[in-house]
Amino acid sequence: MSAAQILVPLLGLFVFLVFSGVADGRSHKIGVTYDGRSLIINGNRELLFSGSVHYPRMPPEMWWDIINKAKDGGLNVIQTYVFWSLHEPVQGQYNFEGNCNLTKFIKTIGDNGMYATLRVGPFIEAEWNYGGLPFWLRDIPNITFRSDNLPFKYHMKKFTKKIIQMMKDEKLFASQGGPIILSQIENEYAETEITYKELGTRYVQWAGTMAVGLHTGVPWIMCNQKDAPDPMINTCNGRNCGDTFSGPNKPNKPVLWTENWTSQFGIYGDPPSHRRAEDIAYSIARFFSKNGTLANYYMYYGGTNFGRSGSSFVTTRYYDEAPIDEYGLLREPKWGHLRDLHSALKKCEKALLWGTPSVENLGEYMEAHIYEDIKSKTCAAFLSNNNSRIPAIVNFRGAKYYLPQHSISILADCKTVTYNTQTIVSQHSSRNYQKSEIGNKDLNWEMSHEHIPTLDNSSIKSVNPLEHWSVTKETTDYLWYTTRIELDRAALPFRKNLLPVIQISSLGHLLHAFVNGEYIGSGHGTNIKKSFVFEKPIILKPGTNHISLLGATVGLPDHGIYLERRYAGVRTVAIEGLNIGTIDVSDNGWGNKIGLDGEKLEVFAQSGSHRVNWTKPAGKGGPLTWYKAYFDCPEGNEPLAINLATMSKGMVWINGKSIGRYWVSYLTPLGKPSQEVYHIPRAFLNPTDNLLVIFEEIEGYIDGVQILTVNRNTICSYITENYLDNVHTAADDAKRSATLSCPDSKRILDVEFASYGSPFGTCGNYFLGNCSSPVSKKFVEKQCLGKSRCDVPFDKKIFDRDGDLCPNIPKYLAIQAVCGEKKQ
């Protein structure tokens, strides 16, 4: 090997070290690099706690508040997707205004002193229509999405370049002094790659090379992509990446977690999903204990799928179980427990980033992950009990430590328990909905019926029913299918108790059937099986009979192969039980009409509401009915919602803006709707005379609709003592007290429950146990009433002076209080 061959690589290494600031310890270099330990941002290493917040899932007026609450929760990074279909809904026509203003959102992150991860995609999944791909892409000749396909790569590259250039123009990359420290290309492609074989493998390599070639000055990532090409970092998505991630595909890349699912997105027909704060905390502590240096919560803010943006069968409420719920309120204890975790991990930062890692076996299912730097005398330890059922006491460095089941204790100095993932010290909260006095005052409803078309007034004609999305081009959820049949009296059953049956097979998602203008019923598929068969008895007459079917979809698919080849809508129609036998009318000659008359007339907006005749409703309303009313902005400044429990399915508009689809009649296996209360952003409202329009597809009691205010004024604390002598626990080392803090500077107006002893239950629903200190409530009231924040010491001397209250069992302190504005 020549001298030149030796010197050139060494020179490259020297340039890298100098640029990154590693060589001389400087921290003034601008840019982001990495090595096997961590990202290096502007020459510095730091632990990164990230949360997903999607800018189009809230109005811009909420951006600052949500980002600020994320920062208060201990985050230093905000992650967001880029929504191609939102920004280029029509080919060549771009939208970056309002809640589409991506650069403003990134700047807001930076203005809060936080970093940003930009997941460009541009395929993103995200439970967003078509996974973020614009629908017009489907009509590009010879296109195959997300493969080594020239038409797709051309349009993907064009949009990606546009987004990157926008960021560069505004100097938003960290290499320019901006907040963006990472960018992502593609999204969870591994399974699709397998199906597409060589076309998939070549596409991955092309996408990586294309992205790196845009020269952002910050690293690119691919999530769940083991073969991500260098220098791209492959990252993990999932619930337990500390145990499931096999690691980066090269030793010089850091361990990053792009999606830790804080619950699960909502699906119509499914019960709500929950994930305990303790389980999330355990997964994060586990990840950082095993060389992780960036973890992202997906989602950190729940968000709303406004309009028709949600993918197939996804609820309008997106990720409500996130640490910040759909309304922007802190979901406790999840938000607080994770905040405390971030604080504990920050105390370990120096040891985690510069210490030497080691692992010590503490017994079956027990282990200690240790990071220690002898030179700087820094040490951090993570004591893990990986048994999901049994707590344990372990010996570590001459001391005993109590570990609850499925938990990790963090020792920021390798001695003192700073935090335990199973032991919650932060407060709890319960969400309340209250009927607005002002919002429901003079809520006078009017109604207008949608016209039911026939074959004669359907503008599109064909032999067979046409595929739904090919006709609508995703401009509406609705497509009419119309035909007519001629029958003589001899063809109809002679007995009155016998009726013909219409049988309709549909590719989804649902339909509403009318015969001779009369509603006969509705049918729908499920998130798992979109297609279905609808069967119903019908009344036919001699002569001409009109069949009108309103096909409807609930979002486009957002994942899987061959998205460009997915189909929906009516496929075949037959009538059984006639004297002439079953007749197939699938090729009878059909008409199609795109959308609803009310949509085209924009009756949901002030400018179009006068274009139809409105009448007063009476009792239960029928199918395909528009309702409108005016209301004034509700009292206070709390978030708002609308209760649609008495309705069935449709959409709601406020002052011309759609707050999303509702589907209350589709019940879960528990017999309840997946969602019956829907978010109304205050930013959508005027002080008075707000136009509220509801389109109901099936039936409903409109007088049961209510405008609500939303709060988390019910706050709680539930803590336990250390009842083990000479054993370190989180309860002991943290010297605990019950801390209650009201939101928005409100004050504690009432102590609804307080018990020291053996109380049980959850926030909003506590009960007295077998024993309770008689002074519990009186003492808590003395400590807390009239205050915005109070601390109640967990002290036997206060609650159990004689020491004879329930001997030999652990004691708990449960408090439930109500916050509010103090009336003058």
C-alpha cells in the first residue's frame, strides 16, 4: 500500500473529527454528525427526548401551546411528517398556508428552543389518506407506488427536492443554524420491499442515494429498514425497541428510536386502546439503558383528523391516549410520569454518553446496566426487574433495592433511586365534559333533505357500476349508483307476505339503499374486511322501478403494496324472489353522480347555506338530511367539543370548516361507539353567530346534539409508602409527598376524596378501603383548598399518630380534588 493510500483515509478522518468538534473538544461547530455512541449536534452530545406532533392535526393557533407543553414535559425534539397530499392536492398546485404552513411550524419549534426531525417520506402512512400520497398520482400512466418505477421516482424526487429546498431557503437545517437535526426518507418499507423483490431493493438504494444527494448537512434516517444504505441511519419503530431492535447496520451509527407508540390510533368499530404510563416508561428506560440516545413518542400530541384526512376507518380523534390529548390537555399521569423519567435520565446524561457500559446479573430476570467513567467519577445504573408478575429485592454494590414487577430503577449516582418506572409520583387527572350554557342557548335547528337521484338525472352513464375512487377522484366520500328496471305484474310475488330481496355486493366501505325514493337500509364493511354484501327485502311495483344506491367511503388506505390498485364501491346487484326468478341487474345500464348536492352548493358555509330550503325538524330525522343552527362562542377559554351521541353517521362543519367525519352508530364489541364526542377548535369560532352544519346519512335526534366545554379539572394523587426496612425504593429515596397542581392557574375549590390507609380505584372513581385515617380529608383540605398547587406530606405522624392504623400492610394516600375559577 502506497503512502498516499494510507494518508488519504487518515486525512478524511481528520476532517470529520475537526468538523464535528470531537478532535479538540470544541462545541461551537454548526452541524450534525454521528458515531456509534450518539448524534453530535453542533459539536456536542446530548440525550434526545422526542415527541411526534403533526401540524395539520391542529389549527396553527394551537402550535405554540402544544410545543411548549412538550418542552415542559422534558422533550427537546419535535418530530413531524410532511404531508404531500395536503401540500399538493392538485398536481403542480401547492398549498403551504394556514395549518399547511410547514416552515412556520418548524420555526415555531426552533423559537421554543427545541430541535426538529423532519420525516419527509413522502410516503408516510400516518393513518393519513393514501399514506400521504396525493390521489392524482394514481392516474399517472404506468405508475407503481414505492418501487423502482420511473414515473413514481420522478414525482417523489420532485416533491422531496421542493421540501428540502424550502427548508434550505429558510435556513432551517441545523447545518444552517436551524432546528432540523434529522430528516427521514421513505417509511417502514421493509415488508413492501420483500414483495417487490429486486424492484424494492433497488428502490431503497435509489431513495437513500437521492436523499443524501440533496446535501442537507444533517443525517438522513430510514425507519425499520435494516438495509438502509450508508450513510443513512436505520432506526426502530415499535413498543419495546430496547429489546426488539437488532441495532444499527453499522457500528459507527447511533441507536435511535423513531416511534414508541403511546397507545394506538382509533378505528371505527374498535374499542379504545390504552397503554399504561408505567409500560411506556419501562420501555424508554430500557432503551436508554442499552445504548439508546434518542427516543420518540408516537404520538406525543393526539391530534384531530379534520375533514376527510383520516385513512380507512380511522376515527376523527387520532391518538387521544397520547401524553397531550386531542384537546391539548395534559393526560395525567402519562405526561407527568414521562416528564419525571426525562429528568432522571438527564441526571445520567454524562455517564450515558461518556461512561463505559457494563452489565451485571442480579439474579433470574434481574440485571443492572451500568455506565461509569472512573476519570470523571460519574456513574449511572439501571436496575431491571424483567419479570412481569413478581417484585424482587436485589443486592447491588452492597445495598438492597426493591424493584416492583416489570420495572427499572434509575440510580443517577449508582447509589440513590432517582426514579422507578412502576412507581408514579406525578398527579393523575380525569377529563370532564360539561354542557355549555352559552353554546347551547337558542340552538334552533333547521333541516333540508338531500335529493335522491335517478338514472335520468345521473350525469355519468355506463353498462356496469363503476369503481368508486376512479370516478370521484377522492373529491368526496360519496358516489351515487342509479339504475331502473321494468317489471310487469306477473313478475312480482302474488302473496303479500312474500317480498323480493335486493342483494348488493360492495368493495366498501358502506352504502345507503333507496328503492323508488324510499330508504330501505344501510350496510358497511369493517377495517379488516372492507367488502360486504347487503341484503334487504324491498317493495317493487308494476312498471318502472328506480334503484338508487349511495356508496360512501371512510378514507383511503394508507399502507401495503399496490396502493394504486385498491378499489371501492358497488360491484354487483341482483334481485331475488321474483316470479321470473333471480335477475342480475349488474349490467343493466347504470348512472353515476359524484357527491351530494349539498356539497356542491356548499350549504355548510355561510355563502351557500341560503341555496336550499330549510324547515323545522320534528322528532327523529331520516336519512340524507342536512341540519344547521347558529351558536355563540361558549364561555371561558377551555377546549370545546360537540356531543353527537344521538346521531348516526355523517360530517360536521363549523363556519365552513369540516371538523371531520362522525360514526356513532357503528358500535364496538363492547356495545358502545368508538367515538361520540368530537373536537371543535376554538380557533374555528367567531364571538357570535357561528354556523354549525351537520350532514346525517342515516337517522338521528338532532335536538340531542350538545356543545360542550372540556377540562381536566379533576386532579388526583395516589402514592404508597416504603414499608421495607433497610431497602432502597423510589418511595423512600424520593421522600415523597402528594403534589397537586391545577391547570391554567386555577385553584382547588373542593377536595372530593381523601384517604390515608387502604383506598383503591382510579382518578374520578376512588373508594374507601378497609381502613382510613379519620383526619385524612380535613388535613388535605387545610393544605390545599384555595391554592393552585399544594403538597401533602406522606407522613405517618400526621395521619397515623398512634401507629395502630391497619398494622402490617402498606399504606396508600389517595386524593381527588376539583379545580376551577374562584367566584367573586
